[in-house]
Amino acid sequence: MRVASMLIASVLSAMAALASPPAPTKGAAPAAKPEWASERSHWYQLRLDDKPCGWMHAEDFRSPDGAERRTVNESSVRFGRSGAEIEVSVKVVFDETAQGRPLRCEVTQRSGRDPIRQSYRFDAADRSKATVVSTQGGRTVESTVELPKHEWLTPLAAQAFAEARRRAGAAEFTLLTVDPSSSMKAAEVTAVRGDASKFAIDGREIPTVRWTVSNSLLRVSSVEEWSEDDVLVRSVSTLPIGRLESVLSDRATALGSTKGPAVELMVKTVVKPD
């Protein structure tokens, strides 16, 4: 569920940045400090209308003492328009306690210019607000953001809730969370069970179940396929620019998706006069 909103945010940022494409920058820093133990890691190839256009990596960590958990979601997309190319990467690191209390979050967006970083610190006594420090080009601004008054779920708590509902055979479920890539706005996510399917990987087919997932922050819904062991294997969203798909992959294939020619957007985004 955290996949769709992050991917769409990356694509929209790339489209906006194509107006004045900058020079490329170096890749993002490692996801977490070595002392944190990785518990789950998945790589995805991103495709627009079946053409590779980027990658996504989702990884969960546990602190050495087990008191804290960390989710790291990173994506990169590359598009072209009228001979110009832009690559946009977004990285979200969210720390929480083992009981699901939010601690801190850092969002970094790169598009060739100075990176934009937003560092959040959650109030231990009041879950409805957080302090955010925004930095770009040497300029730093500190402010307070309002969070949902109602109880909302952190990334791993939301992940655990959704997994439990899927395994229990629920036909539909709804949860409330916040979206770091949208300035911590409240996001109500609803998932509706669909039909059974199969997903081909490594020369074999695995059973999956399709879920239609809607997010109150997005105008489009996504169709997600989940395996029996609760791994997201495919997500598809239909956008005005085309069909955006994330497919479970290996690291090399995923990272190679931004090495070839950039997917051209000009034909899809030019508005024809009446």
C-alpha cells in the first residue's frame, strides 16, 4: 500500500522537473546503518506501458536491542521529453518503536538540483503533531505539522494490520495512516479483495490474490497482487500518462531499469488544441 503513493509521487515530480531539466546527481546513501538487522527486502522494476522506467526498493530493519523498527522505501524513475531527460529519486526512512509509536522520519527527494530533505520528529506525548525541519540549498526552515487527531498507524503497524486482514480472509478492510511523501497528510486506505491469479517468477508460477486499493490522497486506485506468503508481487496504476506497474524483481534487473533509453512522455502529455 505504501508502494502506490510513493511511485505516483515520484512520477509527478519527474513530470514537473522536465520543465527545466538539471544535471544528474550521485546515487542516494545506504539505507541504514550496519548495526540494524534487515528483516525483509524486496526489489521492484517499474514500467510505464511495459517499458522499464525505474526501480523501487522496500526494506524493513530492526535495531540491535529490538526496541525500534525502521522502514526504508526508495524509488527512482527516469523520463524524457523533447530531448530532455530527468531522473527523480525519493527516499523515505521511518523509525518507530516495536509497539508502533512514531519516532522520526526523513524524506529525501533528488532531481539533479539541491536535494530536498524533510526531517520529522514526532511528539512523544501528542501523536497529532510533529516538528519538521526542511532543508534545500543551504536554507533551513523549521515548522510544526498537524497529524490526524484519530489514531493512525505507522508504516510497520499498517503493514501488520493489512497482513493480518489478508491472512484472515477479509473481503475488505480500511486503515488510517500518514503519507511521508505528501507532507504527512492523513491517508485513508481501503483494500477490496478480488479474484485469484498467478504470477510468473524464476520459471514458475505462484498463486496470488488481487486487491483493489484506494487511497484518499490519490485520484486513482491500484490493483495489487499478493502471494500466499504475503509478498507484494505486482502493483498496477492507470495514470493520465499511461499504465504504471511495479513488478517483483531482483536487484540487478531493477537497477538496470534506468540504464537504457528514457521513456518518452511528450506524446502522452502534450495537450492538443480544440
